[in-house]
Amino acid sequence: MAGYTHLAFRRALRELGGLGLATTDLVHATQLNAGHRHSLELIETHADDDPLSIQIFSGRDQELVLAAQWLERRGYAGVDINMGCPMAKVNGQGGGARLLCDADDATRLVERIVSAVHVPVTVKMRLGWDRDSICAPRLARRFENVGVAAITIHGRTRSQGFQGAVNLEGIAETVAAVKQIPVIGNGDVRTVEHALHMRRVTGCDAVAIGRGALLDPWIFRKLKDNAAGEDIRDPSPDEQLDFLARHFRLMTEQHAERSCQLFRKFAAWYGAQLGVPDDLEQRMRLFQSIAEFDEIVSEIRERHGERRTSVATALIKVPNGPVERWWRVPVFARGWKA
Ligand SMILES: Cc1cc2nc3c(=O)[nH]c(=O)nc-3n(C[C@H](O)[C@H](O)[C@H](O)COP(=O)(O)O)c2cc1C
């Protein structure tokens, strides 16, 4: 998820256990090829951050091919092509979900990338552009025929943005359309039960979790424990705070003092989830140094429980797109208790 599932967050999640394949934010192929600093930051990784696939986007075939080859030369394990992003600025350049609009072009593009590299190439897509142009099952089959290693399918159309319930039937049809490649179901999985339900109803081989990882970073460990027949355990308040501190600490390894600005976007979210007292949440939005962050965490620890967790206030912004008001979707906190 662009802006959220950065290296520090992935590493912090992996330490909790249960996370398998992770994918980076979408990375602009042209900017990657040109060596832009922001793109290079997005693809930064670490020995612990494995397996990792880099997601690239562009409307220009040659840029995607070059980016895939560049990534392969640098030893990345896989390349994921974004065919799901609904943002106007991405679709306007012919990238993201716009690629779903021409099955022949999309198949040719995927074939070119697959034949240009040896690493697995995967595609992340939506069900189609809108409900009158559902194409995921047909495209998945064609992508399989040209050598794609797996498909991740978000069970919404582009015009839905992030609204409405995820369409499990659409995911099931995509699963049924391929012969043998894994299909990874995606959308609205927030709990172990949701993940099991998605697998049961659609027959998908795996589940991709986006916002649910922010809402409950322990969801991967819980899924692993559940699969092993073990009891599922919620984290204690101390463990939750340790996660917040670890997330920031890992960020400083990559961004040093700049982490103080980068971490601010998480203040409201952690504040709501952990029931951080208002004044401390405000300080998390403004802190200037790593030492100050440590002081804030100590105070949160001392005053834990002063403010109740606000269940529906945890807001994860969703990207801009065609549907007005997407971008403040309330999500419900489960598994986080103050
Ligand atoms: C803030 C935000 C950023 C996202 N960025 C990306 C992205 O860079 N690449 C991508 O394939 N999907 C992206 N998505 C879509 C998610 O990967 C996922 O398909 C969608 O949110 C539905 O799954 P979820 O309910 O598990 O979050 C993003 C979603 C959100 C909310």
C-alpha cells in the first residue's frame, strides 16, 4: 500500500511472524529507470525482508520491461505489475487499472515482460474497469498462458474505488479461470475469520492483506497460529506499544532524523488504536527528534489506559480516484485493546 507498507513497516511485521510474500508500494517504472531517489527508497530492502516483490507501474511497455530487467539484475525476487491502481494520474498515463481496458495490449505487455526476465512476474489487478466490463477471469487465463507466475485479484472494479463490499464471486470466477497458477484473493480481510471465509468461498490459494495489516499487524501471526492449530492471541498493550516503538526505530535505520517527519502520518492511527492520550497523540504529530520520540513512548506507557481506544475513528486514507469521498473510509478496530 503506497505510503504505508514501507521497509520499516514490513520488517516490523515480519518480526511478529506469519508474513509471507510482501510487495512494495507501486514504483513508477520510468522514474526507477532514471534512478530517482524516491523510487530507490521505495525499493530499499533488507535481508530480513524476504520474500519481497517489487511492484512497478507505467503505461509504457518498454519502461516496464527495462524496469523489470533492472530489478532482476539487482537480485530482487520478483516483479509485480500494477493493473489495479484507480488513481486518475496513474490511469491518465495508461497505467494501473487502465491496462484492464485492452486485453490484447495487456497480454502483449505481460508477455514482453515475462520473456525479458527470469524472475517470477505476477500481476495485481481488479475485476475490471466497471461492472459492465468485468475481464479478470479472461485476463487471468491469458496471463497464465503467457507465463505469469501468479495473480492477485482485488475483488472490486476500478470505478468502485474502495466502495462497496468486495465481490467474492468475482474472485472465485478468476480462480476457476486459470489452470494451475496461484490466485491470491484480496479485499476487506481484517480478521482470521475473513481470510478463512475468502479462501473457503473463492477457492483462492492465498490471501493478500492491505489495510488489515495496519489495523492489526498481528493478523499474519494469527493466521499462522490458526493454520498450525494453535490458539490465537491478541497482543497486550505493552506489545502494541513495543510495535509502535519498533516501527519507528526501524524507520530511523533507513531515514535517520527524517523519520520524525515521516512517522507523523501514523500518529492519528496509532493514537486511535492504542488509546493514546490526546496531548501525547498531538506530540507524536510534532516531535522533532528521536530522543523526543522515546520520551513520548515512555509517557504513553505510564499513562496507558487513560483514553479509551476509539473503535471507529481509525481512518486509513485510500487513494484519490473517480469516486468522491473514497478517501476517508472508517475501518473498525478489532484485536487492538487499550
Ligand atoms: C493507502 C492505500 C494505498 C494503496 N496502494 C497500493 C499500491 O501501491 N499497489 C497496489 O497494488 N494496491 C494498492 N492499494 C490497494 C490495496 O493493495 C488493496 O488492493 C485494497 O486496499 C483492498 O485490500 P484491503 O482491503 O486488504 O486493503 C492501496 C490501498 C490503500 C488503502
